[in-house]
Amino acid sequence: MLTLHDIQTAAQRISGHVLHTPCVESKTLSEITGAQIFLKFENLQFTASFKERGACNKLAQLDLAACQGVVAMSAGNHAQAVAQHAARLGLRAVIVMPQFTPGVKVESTKRLGAEVVLQGDTLDEARGHALRIAQEQGLTLVHPYDDPAIVAGQGTVGLEMLQAVPELDTLVIAVGGGGLIAGMATAAKAIKPGIRIVGVQTQRFPAIFNAIQGTSHVQGASTIAEGIAVGTPGQLPLGIIRQQVDEGDIEQAIVMLLEIEKTLVEGAGAAGLAAVLKYPQLFKGKKLGLVLCGGNIDPLLLSSIIERGMVRNGRLARIRVGARDVPGSLARITAAVAQAGANVNEVQHQRAFTLLAAQNVEIELVIQARGHAHVAQVLEAIQAQGFEAQLV
């Protein structure tokens, strides 16, 4: 089993090659959740992920003269981490990525000098191909989580968090293959045996939860938290988790971190906060350490998440209005919206596909508002003009 000494040695080995990221309190999130929340900004690493720690620790121990290169499988963050530190050490790097990997992660990995192979629909399928490449080309496999050197490197996150904030009593950690939580649990429990470790998985990818609890929840096909979309957890992390770990709305958490902390995280990076927001009663009054484990998110996905977040909090709303199809009706409707202090984003007339009488028209407005109460005021303003109006 991994020990605290292994993680402390890893910390010395990677010092100067990865960023010692800040771990600071978020007063606003603390007020919202009722817990004292400290954020570990691993999204500030050069490749925007904690994965650099494990990759750096692993590659630093290779015999560079004898090594013909490395191969890894990854949905993106481990890929970039291996590519970055392989390039720094002058090693060839081949990265096998699943077909669903966001384009931003593929291009970033190539830009760092790695050879990228897109293979398989899942990380497990990519792993099989990476193993074949390792055997055929004599490359060293750098596993993303089932390797003691990788897990020790990831454990340095926990080491730094407890050095920065010794009074932490709970760590909330996103779980994919289990490398991060296994390393952090080893370090944290050795330093502070009473600390509580909470792992978070998405409902669509519950592999670790199934393994620990003996359940058989069905695995989904896709998730916005692709960084923790792992079908088969590592045996080394699983063994540690069984001993150490006690047993959201990720989109909402991404938007909140962007608005409140002005920091960008990917789906996996927001999973910890999502769990706290969804189950506040489990964490109220605790001193929580959350790891913002990655910040690599596809810009198109981010724009969609922001818009959906605006809909959820009432800052973007769709209103359907029934009106007589005569000149001036639309002008009166939009004037009512303006007088209520909202802004019109989109307008659509619907004449054919409606159950209204032939001389009537159905108008859909997408408006910008200040929140749900403001949307209600806009509806009242339109109705006061004699129109039927409702939220869609």
C-alpha cells in the first residue's frame, strides 16, 4: 500500500516542475452552502489539471537513456500532463484518446508535442489500444490512475491542502479512476486520521460507487464530466479507497464558480461543489476542502452550460404570447417587455403550427431578465396590455 512517505518523496521530486497551487477560502460559496469552503485551484496548473503531479512523478523516475518513449490513454487531462512532461524530458509521447474527447483537449495535447491516436468509444477501449501500442513499439505505459507513482503524485494535492489549511475536517473529491482520491486519502488520513474523505461520482458513471457498495447501477454513454467518465476503476486506488473513504448539479456548479470565483472549471472540476450544493445537510458547519481538479472545457459546451444556467436562474426565459394578427400587436408586446425592464433576445411568429384561430398569431419571445421574480413582472406587464402570456 502507498504510504505518506511515498507522497512526501513525490512532493520533493515534482517541486519546481508543477505549480504549488493556492488553497483559499471562498466566502461567498461558504455563505451560500453553510459550510466553510476552501478551494484548491488545480485548474491553474500549466495544463489546467492536477494530472501533472502524477505524470511528473512517474516520468521523473524513468531511465531516460533506456526509455524509447511513453504511451498513455486519456480523455484529455492525463494526456496533456504526460505530453507536457515528456516534452520537458525529451521523450516521445503517444496518447490514445477516446473518440468522444473534446476537440480542445485533443488539440492541446498535439500542441504539447504528443502523437494523438483517437481510438474507441470509451476509456476502457482506448486502454486496450494503448496496451497494444506499448507492446508493439516498446513504449512505457503511463497509466492515468492504476500506478503507485501516479497515485503518489496526485496525493501531493492533499499534502498541500493540509499544509495550507490544517483545520480542514472534510475533503470532497471528484472520482474517476480513483487516483486522486486514493492519493489524497492516503496523505490526509496519515496526517489527520479523523479527517473525512468524500468521493463524488456522476450518476452516469458510477464505477467506484458500484465497486465499493456492491451495487450495479447502469453506466451511461456520455457526461459533461468526461474527466471522471471511467468505466473500470484502478485496482490500486480501489484498494486504498475501500480502507480510507467514507462514502449534483455540475452545470450549476460550473456557472457559480465562473460567476463567483471568476475561475473556469470543467465538469469533473465542478463535481465536488455540485455535491455540496445538492446535499448541503451533509456538509453544513464543516470546514471543507474542494479540489477544482481541472479547467479544460470545450468552449461550445461552456457556452451551452452558461445559457442553460441563465434559464435555470430566470435570467433567460421564453414567453409565449397569443395576439390578434394585426399591425401594432408586436410593438405593444415588446414595449411592455421594455417598460418592465427586460430585454428581448429573440422573436418568432407562429401562424401555421398553432391551435389559435386563423386571425391570431402565436409569438414566442426569448427575454433577458434579472431572475424569476422579474420574469413574473414581465408576464404581468404583457397581460396588462390585454394579451395572453405564459412561460414556455
